[in-house]
Amino acid sequence: MGEQPIFSTRAHVFHIDPNTKKNWVPTSKHAVTVSYFYDSIRNVYRIISLDGSKAIINSTVTPNMTFTKTSQKFGQWADSRANTVYGLGFSSEHHLAKFAEKFQEFKEAARLAKEKSQEKMELTSTPSQGRSAELQITLTNDHRQSPSQIASKVAAGSAYRCIAEGALSLLESAGGDIQSPLTPESINGTDDERVTPEVMQNLDPRAEPTQNVLPFTHSSTVSKHWEAELATLKGNNAKLTAALLESTANVKQWKQQLAAYQEEAERLHKRVTELECVSSQANVVHTHKTELNQTIQEFESTLKKKEEEIERLKQEIDSSRDLQAQRGSLTQKLQEVEIRNKDLEGQLSDLEQRLEKSQNEQEAFHNNLKTLLENLDGKIFELTELRDNLAKLIECS
């Protein structure tokens, strides 16, 4: 058997984002058990939570720690040793208050243990007064502890401490280390980026590939952006789906509680009517009536809170549906971008072929022109010789 916790509760566990230091990052998909343990070897109190075999909380309670309630069902504390901030989301305000009360209690116990350790160190340095002072400190701390704590320590024995040491060593080896939604940026093209075929024919052939690579690169960037946005929305959709399933189960449970409260209210109303009919016990009836009215008011207040909670859950369901619709729209846009990307790739391939063909034609034209110039030079040379010969003939005649 493993070490028994001193106090346990269930809560959703969060860690502060190490990058932003503002947003909360959930470490478990559902509520997990969070427990207080006492390490008798090191004489410290620990807060430990496991998600399967992974330790998501392994925090040692120190006298300088502070547990802060940030809302009715959420609290947090900072652990300088783990270099993080832990957050716990509870199902009710009562569970949060109980956890905070235990946190303060074990924080005070950690302070007393630290003082006791310091006093023992001082007593070690003064052996002549060691025995009497240590006996007095032990008796004082034993009086500070509750009888249930003393009994649990005696019953646990040496086996309890050995198992605790093994469990804590395992957790130490494992490591101890609701939200701003992402808003997709809108990226739109302009009419200046579109080039008509007539304009392309008038441009220099060497500039055509460069001008057409730009829309292709821009399209790839847009495609990657929408893929990242789609992946983010898929993650958010999975989280909202899990929350939706849990909320649906809670709604069914609250509906059952609502029906039970309504039956209890009807029974209490009938009881009030019966007591009002008994005239001989007027004072008792009046007292019971007051108590029952207070109970009815409490039930009505509870019902009102449950109805508000149900309304909030309905709004979350509507929000989840909107996100699913947005996901479908983004998927369609991504498909359109991919189609456009393929079209641009085809245009780029066509332009490259045209450029290669134009270069080949230009090279052939240069070769023909060079041959023509050589022939022209030969003809000019022949005409020059003919002119010289004619001039000589004229002189001779």
C-alpha cells in the first residue's frame, strides 16, 4: 500500500505559461486528485497530484508561500523551487475554502517545524541545556498537534515512513515542475497583384518569372497561416467538446437536483400548512414556520444559482457551435487557397516553358543574324574588289 494522504480533494490543475507569465495552461483533461502528504524523513508537507503515472504537482509547502483565491472557485500559489505558479479550479466554493484552510494549516505546521529544526540546531550547540530544552519543545509541539494527527503518526509506524519515502522519491524523479482565445489575422490580396496576359506579353521576358513567383510565395504563406489557424481551432474544438460533454453531464445532475429540491419545497409547503392548522402549538408552529421559510429561501436561492449555471452552460454550447461553424468556413477557405496555389503553379510552369522557348528563338535569331552579317561582309569585300578592278580598267583605257 502507498502512503496515505492527510487531505485530498479533486480539482482541475493549471500551470502558468512560462513564456507569457499570464495565461493558464491546463495540465489535465479532467479533474484529478490533489492531496497533502507529510514527508516524515524531511519533516515537510507536500502537495502532490498525479495524472496517471505523471506528477503534475509536486510542491513543498514553505512558510513564505501564500494561497490566493482569485475567484469563487479558483485559487493559485507560487512555488519558487519549481519556478512556476500552480492554479486549481474547484467544483464549488466550499472545496476551495477547505483547500485554502488546509494550506494555511500546513503552512503554519511547516513554520513550526522550521522553528523546531532551528531550535534543535541551537540546542546541539549548547549540550548542557540540550535535554531539558528538547523535551520542552517536543511537549509544546505535541500539544499544538491535534489528537488525530498524533494517532495517525503512531499508527503509521516505520512502514509508513518507508513507503512515503519511496513514493516521494518516485515523484521527485518524475519532476515537479480559462484564457484569451486566438484571433486569426485577415490576409487579403489586392487588385495590384493580378497581372493580365496582355501586360505580361509587353514585359521583358526575363522579368516574367520574378513577377509571377511573388503571388506563388504569397499564396504559400497564406496557406501555411490558415493551416496553423485550423490546427489551433481543432485543439480548441477538442477542449470545448470535452467541456461540453462534462457540462451536459452536470446539467443532467442539476436537473435531478432541481426536481428533488422542488419536491422538497412542496413537502415543506405542505408541512407549513399542517403546522398552521395546529392551534395548540402556536409558538412551535411559528418557530418551525420561520425555519422552514428560511430553508425554502435557501432552496430557492440554490435553484436560482443552478438556473444561472444552466444558462451559462447553454451559452458555452452556443459558443462551441459558432466555433465549429468557423472551423468549417476556414476549411473551405483553405481548400480555395490550395486550388489557387495549384493554378499559380500551373501558370508558373507555363511561363517557364514560354521563357525557355523565347530564349531558344532569340538565340537562333542571333545565330542567323551573325551568319547574315558574315555573308554581308563577304559581299561587301567582293564589291570592293570589283570597284578596284573597274577603277584600274578605267585608268588603263
